[in-house]
Amino acid sequence: MTDPVLSVENLSTHFFTRAGVVKAVDGVSFDLAKGEIMGLVGESGSGKTVTGFSLLGLVDAPGRIVAGSIKLNGTELTTLSEKALRARRGREISMIFQDPIATLNPMLTIGQQMRLAIDAHERLSARAAEARAADLLTQVGIPSASARLRAYPHEFSGGMRQRVAIAIALLHHPAVIVADEPTTALDVSIQAQILFQMRDLARETGTALIWISHDLAVVSSLASKLAVMYAGRIVEQGPTAKLLRDPRHPYTAGLIGSLPATAKPGVPLTQIPGTTPSLLSLPRGCPFAPRCDRSTKRCGTDPEMTLQDGRGWRCFHPVGQDTEVPA
Amino acid sequence: MSAFLTVDNVSRLFGPNLSTGEKIAAKLGAKVETRSVRAVSDVTLSVHKGETLGLVGESGCGKSTLGRVIAGILPPTSGTVAIDGAPVMENGSKITTRVQTVFQDPFASLDPRMKVGDTVAEGPIAHGLTNKSEAGRYVSKWFERVGLDPVWVDRYPHQFSGGQRQRIAIARALAMQPDVLICDEPVASLDVSIQAQIINLFLELTRDLKLTSVFISHDLSVVQHVSDRVAVMYLGRIVELGPVAQVFGTPAHPYTAALFGSVPKLVLDAEELVYFDTIEGEVPSPLAPPTGCYFHPRCPLSSEICSVTQPLIQPVSDLRAVACHHFKSQLADNVSH
């Protein structure tokens, strides 16, 4: 296998608040190959967005990366200066945010904003820059692109704005794009169009994609592998179909079971009791243990990631396996 | 079975708020922008006692406006809503407590400065369902009913999680002892695991209290799970109506088919990633809807007649109705797929 474009090892991002230390991301590791799409799934507060922000070095005080390594094309990012990071952000790794209204500057035309993004990393003539911008808008499915370059964000619909944000992220053909719930605010018909396009774009350009989402169905139709986050850590990861068909971690199993799409109409859904724990006062050991019907005394200590057949889970009592993980 | 909740030919328009000066100017013949949006257009439907009707559609299709008109929160521009024959509104104000609403955002729908117990007790006291001395016991009963600990009545909304707040909102609605419950995206802002808890609570309560309900959601899988029948809306009109299994299984309207086709499915057994169908283009502006059938510019089945004549909603079978010139082709299409 070739070297991964992105390699994250034991990443921990903590927030030092007045109320205490919030371990938003706690020991996250994964690899991403060229052109690969990984889904990062979890509920609100599970740390998926902070993981994405950490990859781009966008974590602001009181938060900071306290441990771990992020290697992009072999370069360690966590020790880089802000200036060196800026030179990579947008060129080698870029991000698409959930809310395209907040991402785009309302005072500039789409063309001006795309020009700024190009100028940040390259010297191009006005004509070449415009051609590149129009070309990318066409690629993401915006009709009559060169005319639309002169339009302002408010003249676009939500779906079209998100396409513009995607086009901007693609301007420099980055090796990795982190997409943070980019279709959550959109209608299903528009979401389907964008998912479809992103999958093709990743395939064509070789850009690796991290798709952050709370929606298992969305990532299952897009990503070839999944990582499920709970309370700041990845509790299960592996190839999408395998992980969804045959989940090992009780939390993953619970998430799948609680989807109405997997149940018979009218029948009560499987529910995970309780709520996600506060990151300020995580239980000792496995953070899911208080909500887990498989938990035992042993879950008072934190399980390590068990790796097997290209997948992994952090649980002593995995679902669908008769034998528990040996002590 | 007879209709319990009836919505008869309801339309709701939203126009610009004109200032007095503008009104006078318009009277004198000046050009003042008076275009209005038909958020809900000629909707007729009925819900049987104890039935749950799902209302689905994309943003801006008018499903929330219709929900608010049925709940008596917004007066309709024309048409009537009645429960068991009695109108919900008279002269623009609500005259019944028999219909109550649970809203999408439990952060906005609860008064942050009011103890949650008082929030739940306010309506029943005002309408004589309980009195001040009995209110404590009355509220506790409803707290227990929705799975909340009654010792929490003295807390404020910020002390609760999203799921708990939605339970409080449900308790507030049910404490009015309604016959009809309107749920406007009640689980849209909740995490999946909490969403399942609220859906289960909804199923249990509507069954036990024999509630008639309208469940509004953009999430088709949620609607499919909780509803008996479903109405699909597009640009203010109902384009298809029928039993959930039939509408979801064999859609008669091309929009319904396209909408279901674009929902990402949980891919459980395919090693190869699936391709799902997508609808071309976007929902047109309701300020300037297309001529004829509103869906025709995006419709794979559209023909000449579709751009000229608006299709009326007509029965397909005893239980189903659809507004499409080519529903027979659509039904045949389903079979061939």
C-alpha cells in the first residue's frame, strides 16, 4: 500500500475553560489514502468538528492540540508556525463548513472571493484566474458560471452557495478536504445532487475527503470507510459496509438501531438510554459504559482499540462476538 | 371511518406589510409591490380519529404554514379547518383548545425565565382544566407521562438537554388535553439516539391517549415510521396523498418518486457504493411559480399539457389521490423498476 496522504496519530485537543478541562478530542488516530473518502460520524459534542478544525490548525484559545501528530504528505503539521500553516491551508488541505452563508463574504462577488482564494497561493493573470474560477463553478454544477462570477452570495440559493464553497475548497486541488456537515442545512434533493458530485470529484481529482456528519445514511452512501466518535474518541472504525452490517461497538449498534429507516413502521425504535456525558466530567473508563447494556465491572478501565481484519473497536464486550477481548 | 379533523380548501397568502402611505399610494394608482406568496394553496384533506397524518416536503413547500393554520396559530386566507365539525378559528382567532402544537426548536418554544412546571401549568389553569392548588399534582402527572422526573418542575429550561426540553414541550401540549396534536419537525434538532426516544414517546402517547395527529417532517424515514397516511407537498400544494406504505412503495407522483429517490439510504449490504437518483434543478421561487404544474420544469415525465394546465388532485384508488397528468405512467414506471 502507498503511503497515506494524511496520517493522524493519537490526536488530543483540549479546551482549558474556567469550568475545567474539556477533552473535546482525546487520542484520535486514523489514516487517509489518496482519493479516499472517510466518514466521521457522531452526535453533537462527540468531537467530530473539533477533530476537523484541529487538522487545519483552526483551534482557537482556550483550546489547543495537547498531544499527537498530524502528518500531511509526510509533513508534521502540529509543530508548524502559523505562517507555514497558512501556506498550506487552502492549498494542500481545505475545509467546507456547514453554513455557506457564514462562509462567504456578503460584500464581495463570488468572482472576487474566488480570486482572493487563488491569489493567496498563486500568481495568475486576471484572465487565467477567472477561467479557473469559472471552470470550477461548472465542475460543481453551477450553470452559466462566468456570468455567475459577478453575482453576490445573496443572489444564490443555499444549495448553490454550498456549491460555491465547495468550488473554493477545490481551487488549488488540495490533497485533503475536510467537509463539516456541508449538506445538513440543505434539502434532500439538493443534498443528493451534492453528495453525488463530491463522490465523483474525489474520484476524478484524487482528493481525499473527510466527511463529518451526524447522519449515518449520508456517509454510508458516500464514504468507503467510517470512524464513529463518542465523547472525544473514535470508538469504532472500519470499512463502511462491514461496520454498518456488522457493528462491533455497542454504541455503533445502538445508533444504527435507533434509525427509523432500519425499523418496521410503527414499532418502537431501539433506543440508547440516557444522554451523552458532559465532556467536563467523563465517567472513569469507557465513556459509553453508563448507557451500555453490555457493560461490566471491567468497563471501569478504558478499553484500547482492538484491531482485527482492517477494522477496530474500543470495547471489551463487542457485539456479535462470543468471546470478550482477553484481559 | 369518518373524518375527524377536516381541512377544507385552505389557502394562506403572505403579502408585504404595506405602510399607510403605501396603501394610499396603491389606492391612487401608484405602482407598489404587492406580490404575495401563496404558501398554502387550496389544500383539502381529512384525518380520521386516532390517525397520524405525515406531512412531507422540502423547505418552503408550505408544510409548516399548513400545520400552523390547522393548529389555529395562523388564520387561513380562505377555507376552514374543523375538528369534529367545530371550526378551529372564528374571526381570525383560535376558539378551541382541542388542538395543540409541539414545535421544532425546544430552545425557542420554552420561556427561558419561567420554571418549566409553571410553563406546563399555565394553559391548563387558564382554561380551567386544573386550579392553582391542584396544579402541582396535575403537572407532575404529565411530567411522569412523558418520562420526566416530577422533581424537576422547579427548574428552568436551560437546565435541560434538547431531548428533555422536547419532552417538556410535549407535556405542555398534552396537559391541555387536546384531541389533535400538531408536531412540527419535533425531532429535527435532536441527535439520532435522542430522536429515537422522542419518536417512541410519540408513538406510545398517540396510541394510549387516542390522539389524532399531524406529523410534519422533512425526514421521510421518520414520517414513514410514525404515520398512517402521508401527504406530500410541493410549492404550497398537496401533490400526493395516501397510506404510507403505498405512497412510499409505489409513488404516483413523479415528485414523490424523485424525493424518495434522493434520500440517502443506509447502505448495509452493498460492497459497491450505490448510486441514487437525483432531481434536476431546484425548487422554483414561490413568488413566481411556473405555469401549469409547478413541478413540470424538473419533471422527467412532463409533456406539453403540464406547462399549461395545473393538474387537479384526483383519486387514484379508494385511499389515494394525486395531482399529476401522468400518474399512470409513473405507476407503470414503478413496476418496471
